[in-house]
Amino acid sequence: MDKTLFKNIINNILDVPVWDVSDNPMALKDFEKKCCFDKDLQPMFTENALQYILKVAIHGTFYEVVDYFDTAILFFAIDDQKYIVGPYAKSGFSDSQMENILIEHGAAISIMPALKLYYTELPILFTDQLQKLLNGIIKTFVQGSVSYDYRRLTGFIKDVNKESDTLYSEEKRYSEIYKRYDAEKRFLSMIRNGDVDNIFSAYKEMADSSKQDKTVKEMQRYYTSGSNIAILRALSRKAAEESGLSVITIDTITQKYVQLSSANLSFDEQTKLMNKMIMELTNAVRAHRLSIGNYSPSIQKLIEYIELHLSKEITLEQLSDTVNLSVSRLSAIFKKETGDTIMNYIAKQRCKKAANLLKETNYPISEISSFVGYTDNNYFVKVFKKVYNTTPSEYRSKK
């Protein structure tokens, strides 16, 4: 096997370091020097701990070591060759979570900036994704190779007892639970990031990982159970909320599917509804991130307020109260971030909504004018012409 090519392919696909620790006595020392941020908080990333656990690694199993920070490495053996993949992160960086870890272990809070820099330079990888890719690469290089099993190792001990195998005893039983947990994290991350291209593959992996220790009949009861559907819906809502998407938008989407699923539907029908809700939520998050995701929280909140109240009168005073800023301060921040004045932005959004109604419906222009917040139809025509360089009636006839 071409070991250099093997390592390069893993590195290029996953964008993560790959260490050949088979014949190089200095490899583990180099790994600790370059990849271990803190020996007390990452004891399993030290040379001594890795020397021991690599000795008991057997062919056909991926071993994942996760530290207190939720950063990890994965190691495995191919015959007499042993490799370490990592480090990588299991989730996004959380200031509050890291502060709690440092406090809990008596570490200085002053290391937070350096820790954040270390952590955010790592790629985020999920166990199922990593295992699937590595199995595919290994099978390409080693003809007849079977899929590797998975075990997660914790313990976080500084002095490894070389006479005992307690490091593995409990983890052998819990490895499938960890895989399911990681699959759930990946699924929720896809919603949080508005990843419409990968959301269903993540959803399928989560469902498939849950099926490994359940019969089909048990799984049907699990997914059609009202309580479990409610839990999945709540988790999806929370992931969407963490993206910054308005809770009003989230509630509008999910409540529609709550109503539809209240009917006495079959397993397949419930599944289809859940799929539609997940995709609609993820699409809404994506649209949010593309449109206003780069704005400050105050401006995001302001834009959401405008979208929800387009058909009503909106004043600068109402908007300033909404975000708890003075009118002058709010106007300056809005202009700086969007390049437009607040009132011009409102006019454009109203005309955009009116344009959609002109194309898609046969409602009279006066009704559309009122629907988008203009009680004076003549004034609406004037504003619309300024935005689209044509009157509403001309726009409709062209479209």
C-alpha cells in the first residue's frame, strides 16, 4: 500500500492532519507538541497516553478519543500500520461552555483567547461521516477489507495503568449510543446552518443509526409516537432558532405541520410531513442567513419586525422602541449596515411584496396597495414606479 498516497487522500478529503505512527518513534512526541493545547485538559492527547492505547489497537476498529473540550482524534490499524487522524472538533465553539470547563478544572480564564484560536482552526467532523469516508478509502487501498467497527474512548487519565483494560470496558457497550448522539448533532447542525443540500442525508443517517439496535416494528412505533415526533419537532425548532431565524417564522412553519399531523395518519404520511417540515425550516434558515445573517442582532430584529408588519403603519419611533435604540442611532446603524435608509428599505420591501402579488394573483391594484401598507392608492403607484420604473398595471401586463 502506498502510505503517502493513503495519508494524502484522507487529508485532502477531510482537511484534517493524518499521522503515521507505525515506524516513527518521534511521531507521538511531535503530535503532542503540535496538537495538545493543555496536558491537564487533554491528557489523552499526550505522548504517554497515546503510546499505551495504540498498543492495544486492533485491526478492524476505529477508536475515537474525545477530550473535555469536545475535540477529538481517531486512530486505527491496518495490519502492522497505525494512523492517527486529527485533531478535529465535534461541535462549534461555545464561549460559555468553554468558560465552564475551565472553571470546573481550575484552569485560568485568561487562556480563553488562545483556546478559541486553537479550537476554531480545527475542522468540524461527525463520527458517521468520518467512519463512512475512512471505510471507503481503506477498501480502495486494501482489497477485500471489511468495514471497521467503532469505539469511543474517554477516561481522561494522566497515568494509564498498563495492566488493565478498564479503558475499554464500558465504552464497548456505549459506542452505538455515541454514534447515534453524533448523528443527531450533525442533523441539527444542518438545520442550524441552513444546509439544504445535506439535511436529508443527515436525517437519514440519524434514523439509520437509531435502527441498528431496534426492529422495524419498534422503529415504526418510535417514529409514529406523538411524543417522539414532538421531541424531534422541538429539537428542529431550537436548531432553527439558534441560527437567528425569527421565532415567529419558526412557529408559523411548525404549527402548520402540527395541525396537519393531528389527523390520524399512517407512518408513511407522518414521515412525509416531518420531511416537509424539516426542509421548510432549513430553507427558511438558509434564506435568513443569505438575506440578513451578516447584520448585527439589532438590525436583524428590526428587519424581522418590518417583514411582520408590512401591511401596517410603521414609524421610526416604533422601530426604535423595538430594538431599544434612539431614532438617530438606529438610523445611522441601519444606513451603515444596509446602505439604505429605513424608510426606503420599507418602501422597497412593500413594493417587492406587491410585485409578487401582481404576478401571482388577479387582485385589484387598490387591494394590493392596501395589503402592503398603503392606504392611498395613488401614493402606492408613485412609490412603485420609483422602485420598478414602471406602474403596477404596466408591471402586471408585462409579467
